[in-house]
Amino acid sequence: GLAVCHCGAGSEAGEDVCFVKFGAVRPGPDAADRFERLLNACEQLATEKGLGQLDAGMSLARQDAYRRMVDRGFRTWLQGVTMHKPNEPGYSHPDAYVIDDWR
């Protein structure tokens, strides 16, 4: 997988925050395990940088990925809406393991 993170003061994340701007893992039968490893790596980065908070954006259409994040203690603090034309799911579907934040 791949994650692009902003870390700490002077970045988009802000003070004491590791912000996963984008992350994704390869689809397929082991995608869920790869996603867990990606989350582990992001948590480890935040710890190594001494940051107290890890933020990440997630579409609720990515049901399993969202559930896995909630199971790890992630909580919703900001809700948004994405609009696509044409109205197709793109990479926001139940089998996608993608972290993104369009702020």
C-alpha cells in the first residue's frame, strides 16, 4: 500500500496531528489484510513522530475499510459529500480500501 501523510505543525495536519491525506492498497483477496498493514504503518509513523492524533478521511461507501477504522478507534468528526458526474461509484464502493480527504 501507499499513504501520503502530513505531519505536525507547519503542515496541513496541524500541531500534534498525523493526517493521512491519501492512502490505498491493491485490490484483491488480501486487500483487507493489506489495509490493516497500511493503518499499522500510519499509526507507527504518528508514534515515531511523537504526534498524539491520527486523522484520515473515509467514504462510508467503503464499508469494510470504514468498519476496520471504527474498530481501531477512529471516529467521525467531519462529514462531507462528494458529487461525481456521471453518478458512478469510482473508487467509493464496498470492496475499495482507500483513504482520502477532499478538504
